Amino acid sequence: MFKNKSYIGISFIILVFGIYAIPKIVDRIKNDKIVQGDRLDNVNAEVAEEGKLLKIGAAPKFELTNQDNVKITNETYKGKVYVLEFFFTTCPTICPKMNESMLLIEKKFFGNPNFGIASITIDPVTDTPAALKAHYDLLGVRSKNWNFLTGEKDYIFKLANKGFNLYAGENKKVAGGFEHSGLFALIDKNGNIRCRNDEFGNPILYYDGLDKKGVRNLQQDINILLEE
């Protein structure tokens, strides 16, 4: 008897769920939104027109010191399209691949005064201006508009995690002692974060610096912003 009541109760719950959820699922399928999650549904970005990029919002302001011990701010890049990353020079895992990708981007746009790169260390204790200068030389960077930046650790972590929402953290259990994403931010001449939609119509937000397709897409979108 109790088992029968349990089955009846479960059947009732399934029936109520079906009445509530199925029409919503069907509606999402009809509107090609079945792959969209609530987080991306709520992104405050206009729908991108063909050949145009989404405007996600203003990039966070920052003030840091570069490899030549010169103060660099977001205003330094005003009027320029630039790519921004978080990294550290002694990273034994993803950073070498990120360096390789960023060097390809530098080569693609070398000599264009309206393009720049900002590489912000998440290990400022090790990555002093002198250490960043040595890294700059080791990579063979040629662009005057590529700044390797350092500052206070708490400030940088807040800029990464709360400003750009690009994860960076300290973890003594992992190789190198730090964790971070391999994503690149694309910022336009007016200081806005920009991106394209993916194949499902969702904003990608940031570009995968570890993936050839991600770097190729980024290069294409830099060209779009340089022409705006």
C-alpha cells in the first residue's frame, strides 16, 4: 500500500514537471536557444550584426608598472585596439603556449601604431620590472606597444578576478604555484571589451589563447576593430 502511494506521488511530481517544463523546452528549441544557460542569457550585450562584434562593457581601469619601470594605465591604450592577458614568467604549464600565441598576434600586427598588448603578471614578487625586461628580451618582443606589467599582488588578483572575471589564484600544490586561465581579452579603441558570438549565438566573452582557432578568430576580430 505504501509502495503504491509512493509510486502515485512520484508520478504526480513527474506530471507536474512535464506540464511546467516541456513547453519551455519546446519554446527554446523553436528559438534556437536550447544551448543557452541562464548566465549567458543575462549577459548585457547587444546582438552582433554580421561583420560586427559585441560590446560587453567597459574594461576595468588599471595602473601598473612595465618592464622599463614606466607607469602604464588603461589610458595608455586609449585610441588603440589591444589584447590583455594574465600570466607569469616562471609558469611551466600554459604560459609558454600563451607566449607563442601572443607572439603570432604581435607579428601579425607589428608596425601598426593603433594596436597593443598588455601582459599582466600574477606573480609580482618574482616578476619585478627587471625580470619582466629579461622575459621581454628572451621572447624577442619587438613591439613598443607590448607592455609586461607588474604591481601589488592583491591589486592584480582583484583586477583579474573581479575586474575582468579572468581567474587567477595562488596554489602551492600546482606546478609554478599559481593558477590562471589561458584566455585573452580584446579591447577596442574606446576601452570596451569586445567579442564575437559562437556558433550558437552566445557571446564568447574571451578568446582561447591556447587554441589555434581561438587565436585565428582573435586576429580576425582585431582587424575588424582596427577598421572601426
